[in-house]
Amino acid sequence: MLSEDLRTPRTALPATTSGDDPLLRLQQETQPGGNIGLRATTHPEEIRITGIAVMCPQCGARRDWMVICDRNEISIRCRCAHQWVERELTRADYLVMIGEGIGQDYPSLEAAAQAAGYDGTLGGTYLNS
């Protein structure tokens, strides 16, 4: 015979916070209008993925990138304004790349690209930092 606890359907899940439940964290990170949306930073050095240096397929640049984190999707943008999603990079890679608390939030990709000089205006140039 089943005990009362096993026969009664559970109507609510046990209380957890998003900090200790990876599924809730993922759900919050992918919700539109959440706190973290588009985040971008510049990366003047080469980026190597699996030992191979990233190269812009449009202009051939090999460094001086804008790295964009749009929730869990990472994109790389060149000064010539060519941009692509880099499926080999994760949000964790982005966070390691920028360090703690670095990077800036932007209301849109266009605003980020224009503010950092990756809107095509400086195509073909390397800026030394």
C-alpha cells in the first residue's frame, strides 16, 4: 500500500533560487528583456580557437575584434563591420576573455558597433591600445 505522500500529486516544486538551479538560470538568461542582453567588449589581440587564429573572411584581419555576447550566443565583429556567430565560443569563454566586470552593456548592436568603431568606418585599420 502507498503512503499518503506518494499518492498525492505534488502541486508545487520545492523552493529554489536561480543561483542554485542551472535550468532556472538558463531560463532567466534567455528571457527577452532580462537584465543581461547584449554585452560587448573590444579585444585587440588575436583570438585563437582550437589553436587556429581567427581571421575575418571578408577583409583578412587577424586581430582587433569586437566580441559580442547576446545572451548565450557569441559573435565576433571586425572593424570592416563583418560579423559572424562563433559557435565554438560559449558565454563562459566570453566571461574568461573579458575578465570580471569588464565589458559594457548596449541598447543595440548598432549602438555598440558605432561606439567602439566597428561600424565599418575604421575598416582596414588596426588600433593599438
